[in-house]
Amino acid sequence: MLQIDSTKTLLNGIEMPRFGLGVYKMTDSKQAVEAMTTALRAGYRAIDTASFYNNEREVGEAIRESGMNRQDLFITSKVWNNDQGYDETLRAFEKSLQLMEVDYLDLYLTHWPKPDTYQDTYRAIERLYDEKLIRATGVSNHEQHHLETLFAKANVKPMVNQIEHHPYLTQVALREFCQSENMAVTAWSPLGRGRALEDPVIVKLAEKYRKTPAQIIIRWHLQNDTVVIPKSVTPSRIESNARVFDFELEQLDMHMIDTLNRDERTGNHPDTFPYDDPRYNR
Ligand SMILES: NC(=O)c1ccc[n+]([C@@H]2O[C@H](COP(=O)([O-])OP(=O)(O)OC[C@H]3O[C@@H](n4cnc5c(N)ncnc54)[C@H](OP(=O)(O)O)[C@@H]3O)[C@@H](O)[C@H]2O)c1
């Protein structure tokens, strides 16, 4: 039975929480710390950040403020595009640790597969793993062809792929590929950045199960075996998004949500990411 502390066993045996808090766009420092501590109080055990989100310092503050043991939490961060490369990634990782004031991360990801650097970046992530500075390796926004390129040289296969995934972008082929390689899939923008919440099918299911549209979508992800990291800065939503372990969607209803797919992205496609766009360079 799924519970708030249910985990996915990664390739190396590490247990990764199935449910956590995404913290993208939490830019107001006080609000970010409050959101994260509210989540930890509500039972969330995972936080998904990135150097690009500019709130790693706040993640560290929230961990300390929560009074929880570091080993009871699962903290993910990511190396940003213009920090990629072997030495650069090692330096970026060190900076993330310093900002959070922690001495290891649970998971560290290549944020996007920047064509000229993603292979060296992953080699650096493997080194961090060998040095026991991270408990698991992974990538984000990697398509099958990126993964196959990495597999050809990797000593340690990436254990997680974090991809955009919600009812309007179900990513069936990529998820099946990851599953066949025993990689966990984390769904980013699991609510479609809020856009999928007003879909009439989701709204109808919310009425049927007496749940919120967000709870319906989060439950759909959980029953689909993905790791899910909804973001909210609103305390009542943070709490209600976690109340998804007391009901189960019937198979037919799961299927109804599957059919909402439109291959519609809220973000960039990994193969056409505008790496040279100054908006994405820090
Ligand atoms: N790897 C990557 O490239 C990548 C890219 C994007 C995101 N991510 C990760 O994935 C996480 C989640 O994705 P996301 O932040 O883009 O989008 P999301 O979780 O799909 O949606 C967040 C939006 O939904 C709203 N929301 C949350 N719960 C709600 C509820 N119960 N009712 C109504 N509205 C609700 C939030 O509003 P309020 O905050 O105002 O409450 C926010 O506007 C990120 O925070 C980040 O950690 C990774």
C-alpha cells in the first residue's frame, strides 16, 4: 500500500521517496523556507532543488529549522548548463554543498543534456558517487538517445531520469525505456504547472473521489510508478497535495487520464533547448 514515506528502490539499493516537494520558482527567501518547513512538517521527506533555482541556501535553512536528521531526508540538486563539464561540475557541486551547509546530497543530476558537455558532466557525477558525496546518480531531461550514449561509457548507470511528465505529456515511450533499464522516473511539472488542474476529465474525477484536481493527478503519478514532486508555496496546498494516500484511482479512471495526452510541453524539448539564450545563462 502506498504511503507518504513509500520509496522506490534505485539500481544500487538506495530508497528514494516516491513523493516530495519541488521548489522551482521559490525565489522569495522567507516564503521558500516557510514552504519547505511546512512540507517537512506535513510528512514530505524529499526536496527537489537545483543551482538554477537559486534557493539552495534556503533548502539548508529549512533542513536545519525542521530539526530533522539529515539522514531521514532525501535532497536532490542539479548542475546548471553553464556549469557543465568535468571540473566545472565538481566545482558546482561543492558550491551547492556549501550553500546548503550539508556534507552530501542524496541525488545529483545533470539538469539538461547540453550536447557538448553532458557526457563529461555525467563522468563527474560518477566521481562524486565513487567518493560517496552523493548516494545516487542521475540525469534530467535526457531522451533515450542521450541515455544510450551515457550507457556506452558509464561505470555506474544513471539511476534516475527526471523528465517533464503530466496528463498532457505522458511520455509513454521514454518511461517504458527507463523502466526497461531499471531507472526511476521523476515527473517534473507533475501538475502541468497548474494547467492540467482545470481539465474537465480531472475536475469530474475530483468530484467522483471527493478530492482536489491536484490530488487526482498526484495519485495518478503514484499509481503509474513515477516519483512525484509537486511544487507549491501555499501552505494549504502543500498539505492537501500530500493527502493522496487514502484513496485509489480505479483502472478505468487511470486510463481516462492516460488518454488526455497531447504531447504538450510547459518547458523546452531537450533536443531544442536554447542553450545560448542569455535568459538561461547565469
Ligand atoms: N528538471 C527540470 O528541468 C525541471 C523543470 C521544471 C520543474 N522541475 C521540478 O519539478 C517541480 C514541480 O514542477 P513545477 O514547479 O514546474 O510545476 P507543478 O508542480 O506542476 O505546478 C506548480 C504550480 O501549481 C500550483 N499548485 C500546486 N498545488 C496546487 C493545488 N493543490 N491547487 C492549485 N494549484 C496548485 C502552484 O501554485 P503555488 O505555488 O502558488 O501554490 C504552482 O503554480 C519544480 O518545482 C522543480 O523542483 C524540474
